[in-house]
Amino acid sequence: MPDANTTPQTGTNATSRAARFGLWTVLAAAAGAFALTMGVRQSMGLFLSPLNTATGLGLGSISLAFAFGQLCWGLTQPFAGAIADKLGTGRVLVLGVLLVTIGTVITPLMTTTAGLVFAIGVLSAGGAGMAGPAVLMAATTRLIAPERRGLATGIVNAGGSFGQFVMAPIAGALSAGMGWAGAMQILGLLVLLALPAALVLKSAPRLPASAAAATVGTRQAIATAVAHPGFRLLATGFFVCGFHVAFLATHLPGVIAACGLPAEYGGWALAVLGLFNIMGSVLMGWAVGRWRMKSLLSLVYATRAVAVVLFLLLPKTGVTALVFAAVMGLTFLSTVPPTAGLVAKFFGVANMATLFGLVMLTHQVGGFLGAWLGGRVFEATGSYDWIWYADVLLAVAAALIHLPIPEQQLVRKSRALGPVA
């Protein structure tokens, strides 16, 4: 018969195993949902040229629809985050998935700029924002200790990267087999596979009330965050990230085509971008627990600047394009874990979805400019060079702008917004 000391220990171990199982289930659900929504969104650049050919609207007009998509994805997230903070993640995720599906399925039916803006820029992008990182990462961040949050957000972020890695080749193969319109509609229907994740995240356990209860309202939390210079610097840097990421996601196939390479390299480059983004996200999630997050962000932006300069200088071969995509993939969304980590470190997790959604909004304002200006500059000059020059300057500025963030000081000040769980 076990003694009195053994039984409690066994119960503790069983509880611990159950908790670990529940945590990994939640992480898998969040990462899977992000894989489907992000994978479809990040594959849309493959349809830019077919849309232009089918509608005759011009690259600038179609880029405008994609640019509105970047903006709407960002605008949605603070509101979706605020609703999720109060009502739970499950309901928000279901609505988001349905909107992505509807918007993607009806896009081939649109023949005007306004129609494309509505389908791509409002329905699909707005739904993806509701099922985006602000909501998904906040759902996981509430469940784990601070020292493990970086790895967890890295895993969820890697889910989006894995989706891009898988969806880009699928989109290319479907387009070759059944045409671009049917391929896009199939991708929209695949997003429905994310619906079971809503059930998992709806029933996910929350922190005890003593740790998770918000001590301030949403408006006060936002006002306190916006008033802090460190938060503003973080948001400004994320604006640059959005410019860079949206330009690549929307125009990388066009960039490769402009280099005179075969069209299939566009799909391969997006796939490589997604594959190495997985590695970058997980590595960054691991690094967040070991080095200062602001320093990691500066390193990422500096790496981007160097990579773009080398790409501009080197001969444009297939190998060069794929190596460039791999380097960009390592840095593509690796900014998300340290950015989300800093938001949680600054202000705790009670209003995490709302505040990270606010940072994501600045990211997508940059994304709007990156997607739109890419098309406009190419139409005006026949080249993407001037966008690359702007991208290098912005990346250097972002690398410098994170250095003054008083990371340790912000940890102390975060108590004003409630406990940091």
C-alpha cells in the first residue's frame, strides 16, 4: 500500500501530465488554425498575374485590393482581440474562418476594383484578422508561465509559416491542373478545416482569476500603452516589418519573373520562404527566453537589410532567388515572438489580445504601403528597385529604433496594468 507521501505525488504527476497534454493540444489547435488562414493569405501573390489578365484592371488596381487586405487584417485585430478577451477565442475564430472562406471563394467572380477590395480586402482579410495572431497568441499566452511564452508563440507563429510552405505548392499545382479560379476556391474551402480548432480554444482553461482578471478596462489599457514611448517604438518597428512582409508576400513571384526566371520559381520561392520561416519562428521562440527581445528584433531587421543589398548586387539566378527566399524566411515572421513577448512583458496578459492587436494594426498599415506601392512602382518604372531601396532604409531604421527601448524598466512599469502572469 502506498504511503501518505506517495499518493499526493502520483496525483501531482498525473495533473502535470494532463496539463502538459492540454497545453500541447491548445498549441496544436492555434498553430493549425494559423497555418490554414495564413497559408491561404500568403499564397495569394501567386494569383496576382492571373487576376490582372482576367480582369484587365492593371497591376496597380489589383495591388490596391491586396493592400486593403493588409490594412483590414490589421484593423480587425484590435477589435477581435478585445472581443476575444471578453467573450473567448472560439466564437471569434469561427466567424473569422467563415469570412476567409467566403471572401476567397467569391474573389474569382469579381471583375471590378471595388469587388476585389470587398472580397480580398474586407471579407477574406478581415476574417483572417479575426483568426490571426493577436487572438491565437493571446489564447496560448494566458496558459503558460512567462519563461515559456517565447517558445509557445514561436510554435504558433511557425504554424502560419508551415501553412505558407504547404499551401503555395498546392496552389501552384491546383492552378496548373484546374485553372487559377478553381484553385483559389479550393483553397478557400480548405480553410474550413480550422473550425475544430475553435472548439479546442473555446474550452481551453484560463489562468486563475487572481492572475488573469483585468485590473483595468480596455480603454485605459490602450491609453496607458500608447502613452509609453517603449510601446510606440515597438509599434513603429512593426510598421517596417509589415511593409517588408506584405511586399514579399504579394510581389515576390513578380520580382522573380522580372529577373527573367521561369514562373515556377515564384511558387518555389514562396514555399522556401514558408519553410525557413518555420525554422526562424521556432529559433526565435527559443532565443526569446535567453536574450533581450529588443536586441533580437534589431538583429532581425539588420539581417533583412544586408540580405536585400546582397540580392540586388548578385546575379539573378535560380539559386540566388531561392537562397534569398530562405534568408528572408528566417526573418520573415520571426519578429512576432519577441514583439508579442514584449507586449506581455510590458503590460501582462489580461489585455494581451487587444494590445498586441494594436501593434499588429501598425504592422498592417506598413503592409498596406508595401503591397500597394510595390505594384505602383513597378507600373511606373518597370522595376522593383526603388521599393528595394526604400526597404533597405526602413530595415536599417527599424534595427536602430529598437535599441532605446527600456526593456527592464518597462517590466517594472507593467504592474500598473495588472499582474504579469
